[in-house]
Amino acid sequence: MTVIPNYVGPMALGLEMGVITPGMDIVDEVFKIIERTHEDNLLKDGDIICITESIVARAQDNYIKVDEVSELIKEKLDLPKSGTVGVVFPITSRNRFSMILESIAKSVPEGKVIVQFSYPTDEVGNQVISPEFADNLDKNPITMEDIEDEECIHPITEVNYIRYYQEIIEETGAESEIILCNDPKQIVEYDPDGVIAADIHTRRKTKKSIQEEIDNCITLDEICTDGEVCSEWGLLGSNMSSGDRLKLAPKNGDKVVSELQKKVKKELGIKIEAIIYGDGAYKDPTSGIYELADPKPAVATTNGLDHFRRGVKYKYIADQYYHEEDKDPEEIEKILEQKKTEEKSEASMEKEGTTPRKMEDLLGSLADLVSGSADAGTPVVLVKNFL
């Protein structure tokens, strides 16, 4: 029998389970491991089940081929084979964007693709060009002729993404042109037939700016949004898969977490909450990379997680009652327990420093840190004592 002492606060446990393949019922598969936690007395009301988006999408067989994406892009932008398409502010990622770029290039096989990078980093902090080198360039836009290859090497992956993206385009037969400029309207100067605002979190702002000059502009979440293989997020949140396939983010995620919640309640008598999570929303202070390459940390949640996590400032209150009112530790602990139940405005000093954060963002980031990009083999995370 597993017993967690009552002095243990919030905790996250990675749960190992078998390989998920297309066609499996993801609710049933996740329930199997939840049932084991229940048998071991690990599960209780209020616990949260976090499921990584990758196994949900895989079970749904939510894969699309590069050529299929290419046809959708051609249709959305009404591109001729010899047309010119602009790609503004893509992230530099082999996993996230290389196959999308290949699809874009294949939509104009006899034409041209102009990629406009932001600099010195992309939207999520990946270095595109050395900041020191960029500071010494008094030119806008920066072109390939202005850049020395050694200044474009990513400090961690050691990949020159500018050259890498150029090669992807040219391997399809299309012509490539790469520029660096932080003004999205710069793409207009190249007279494209259509433009894709390829950024993630600022996509709407970028699209709006471009459409002041060119109406034929779309975002990644407007591609692959319907049909048998699709996602509410379109191409956002997609990942490179095997062969020529892209794995899209899960579809109908809210239905998945809702069905899981109902099944656990019916079969085990336990009320859980559930989320499907992707990238965590945190910035690595060493590399400067902002991890969130998905549109948000959680692509789906049950209703009980649709709120902010708030609390009192324990250390402020402890200091206040010890220094100002000469309370002993036992008295301070009683005061803290009482403060938890009191309604206070967000401006109250007793809440000072406890920035309200969305539950789904915190939980998605927590679960991603536990399962991790290094893949700990724990695609389901049980979070306890968090609500």
C-alpha cells in the first residue's frame, strides 16, 4: 500500500506506459495506468492527469504528408507553380519547421520562396545570427551577402539555420532568398504572390501588419484545420515525424480529457482533472531559449482547470507577524491557515508577488519539465496536491 505523508505538498509523478500506436483508444490506454495508481492508493479526488500531446495525436493517427500540406498551401494562397511566396518570422527548428518549409517550397516548384527571419533571434529565442555581429551591421534588411557563415552557427545545436533553410527550399527545385529584418512589412518589397506569417505567439499582429500592404496573407493555424487529418491549431504545434509525414497537434482534445474524466469517475469513483500538454512556457536562462514552440502549454483541459492559481504571500505574512506583532511560529501557522480562506483583492500586500497564473500554463509547464524533451518515457504525469 502506498501512503503519501500529509506533510508532502504539490508533487508531480511521471508514469511509464507502453508505446502508443495509431488506432489505439487513447482514453482506454491512459485509464490503464490511472487504474494502477488507484490500486496503489496514489489517486485521490482533485488529482490532475497530464497527457503529452504526442501520444494523443499518434493514437488519432493525426499525420499528414508534405505533399498534402503543399497542396493546401497552394490552394489557400492561390499560388501558381512559378509564383513567389513569402515566409515571415519562422522559428529556427529542424523538428518544428523544416518539413513545413519543404511543403511551402513545393507549392511553388518553379517559383521562389523568400524567408524573412527576425534577428538576432527567432521568436522563441533561438539565435539566428550572432548579436555582436548584427550590432555592427548598419543595414536593413540584412541579406545573405552581408552575413558570414560562422556568425550564423547556433551556439547549442551548431546548425546554420539560414543555410539549412536555403538548402531545403532549393532541393525542391524552387529558388530561395533569405533576408533578416524585424519589420514584417519588409516582405512587401519583394512583391510576393502570397505570404505566410509563420510566427507562433505574435502571428495575428504580424498578419495584420502585412495585410495593410498585401491582403493575401495567412498564418500557420489556417492550414490543416479541417478534414480527416486536422487540428484546431492547424500546422501550429506540429512536429517532424518519420518519412515525409508531419504529426499535427491533437484534434478534439477537449473531448478526450472530458471522456477520461468521466471514465475515471464512473469506474473508480474519483474526480480528477485532466490536460493535454505540449511545450512548457519557460525561458532557459543559460541559452536564452523560450521553450514554448506550441501555441500554448496545454491544448485541452477539463473545466475545473479554467481559472488562475492564486495565493497569499507566505514569507511576507510570516515576516510581518513575527517582526511587527511578535507572534510565535505556532501562532503564525494558524494565521496562515486562516488567510488561505479569506477573500482579498489582487492589490492586497498579502498577495504581493503572487502573480496570478493560468492553471493550464503552470500544469503544462510542470508536466513538460517532468516528461521533458529528452523523453523520460513518462507520457502521462500525475500531479497531486496542486488544486
